[in-house]
Amino acid sequence: RWQRPERVDAACGQSITREGGLATGDGVFVVVSYGGTACRSVDGGRTFSTHQAGGEVSSSVLWDGEAFLAWGGGMRRRSVDGASWQAQPIQPAGLKLG
């Protein structure tokens, strides 16, 4: 059952209608916006903490069984916990996944 979060930053979910998105995995729920704001919940969506994914996210967000993944700005962004994100260049440069 969905309910309104008790606490959530205003930046959470901005512009996810076309880019960015949400995913769940390993007991973590993340919402990543196009601008790179990553909001993480470990209590079923009651509260969220705000983190930075390190830049533009123009793709959907997915959980691959080990980590959250998203792409944008020529980078792949990866996080095992939804809080700490690492960016790695993708090839070919300029490729836009979305």
C-alpha cells in the first residue's frame, strides 16, 4: 500500500516523467532525477535521504541484482546502496541512452 512519505526533499523526483526514474533492490528504493539527485529510502518509502548521482541521468534507473545503474552525459552511474554513486565513461562518447 502506497502512502505519502513523512519526509522527502523537494528535489526528489524532479523531471522523472521523461528522464531518470525509480528502482528497488536489496531493500532500498531509489528515485533519481535528470539533474542527478538520488533520493534513497530504506524504510519502504516513509523517509528519504538525498544524495548526488554525479550528474545528468537521461535513462531509466535499474537494479541489476547487485547495483543500481543509470546513464547520462556520456557516463554510466552505478551504486550498490543508492547513496554512493560512481561514474564511468561509456563508449562511444556522446551515446545517449534513454
